Amino acid sequence: MKNKITVELNADQAWAFAEFLKRVSREDFERRAVDRNEADLMWEAGICLREALGEQGFAPR
């Protein structure tokens, strides 16, 4: 089941979070997760958020 989450960010917030998602690594999630499964879920969520930000024009190189 998928959940639709709507959030409002100003342009600076959106850009900064897109930059964060570009720079964060899978290992960062693994260090902070309870287990590998949670790290994988966190990583997948980050990918979804990065794609959504990119669709709105916030896609740092």
C-alpha cells in the first residue's frame, strides 16, 4: 500500500533537502537504522522524495 504525503516547502527548504538527499549515502541510513530492513526502507523513501523534488525542479547535479 502506498501513502500520498503532501508537504509544503519554500524554495530554499526544497533545494536544501534535495541537496541532502543527493549527498546522503546508503551507509548513512545503515548507521542510523535499527536493522538492514529499516535501512533499506529509509533508502527507498529517500529515493522517492528525491524523485518528487526533481519533478518539481529541485534536482541538484
